[in-house]
Amino acid sequence: MATLPKRLVFLPVLALVLVLDQLGKQHVVTTLGLGERVPLFGNVISLTHLPSVGGAFGIFRDWLPGAQLIGFALLSLAAAALVISFYRGLAPGEPGAAAALGVIFGGIASNGVDRLRYGAGLDFLHLGSTTSDAMPDFNLADVAIFLGVVTLIVELLANEMAARASERPRS
């Protein structure tokens, strides 16, 4: 069975993540007031409209806006270069890894678009009820980056286990 060329997996997945995340953000910007939350799926997930000045774990939170933009731009460029480097090293028959890298790159790109459009990240999803602040707010780009990294780790571990199993002497 022939496998898809890695670019035919990487590029559509990247575009899908970028478009879906930006559409979600555009929807909340045009329909919700700043800080507003409305239930999406009962008390499980809510839509929200919150700028995210700092990055994950509060990185750059206390920096001046111009310095934040430069810091995020440099961090995004470094992450994108790392993804491209991994992508270029993929064999043609690794569509799972190509998809994971596309998801990560799409998330990086969409969060970068936010910084340029809004001067900050934009979170539009909230776990829990509209009145609960127990869970952090996030966006699809954040989910994509997380799931892409987890997928790469799982695939790496599975490949390593398969390689070790093939090296064991047969009894």
C-alpha cells in the first residue's frame, strides 16, 4: 500500500488547524464582550473572550508589550525552525509524524497571527462552568500544539520499542 507524501499530510493539517483556530477566535471577537463566557456544551466547555498577555506558564507576562512581541516572535521562529527541521528529517512513509508536526506548526502560526492582530494571544475556550475559574482558558492552537507533541512522543516511544523488540534474540 502506497503512503501519502509527507507534504500532502503536513500542509493540509497545518492549514486546518490555522483556519479553525482563527475562525473560533473571530467568532468570539464578534459575538462576545471582553471577559464574557457562554456555555458551549453545558457545564463542560464554555466559549470565552480573553486576551492572553503572557504565554504558557506565564512566560513574558511581566514584560512590556513591545518586548513581549519580540520575545514571542523569537520563540515562535525557533519553534517553527525546530518543527521544519524535524519535518525535513522525516522519511516519506511517516504520515503520523508529518500530521503531528503540521498540527504543531499550525498552532504556532495561529498563535503568532494573534500576536500580530491583537497584540496578545486570544483564548476562547474554557473548561468547566461559566462561573468557575478552576481551569485555565485556552484556544485550539494550544490544544493542537499539546496534542502534536504528545503524538510525537508516543510515536517515538512506539518506534523505539519496536526497534528494541526486533533486536532481541528469538528463542
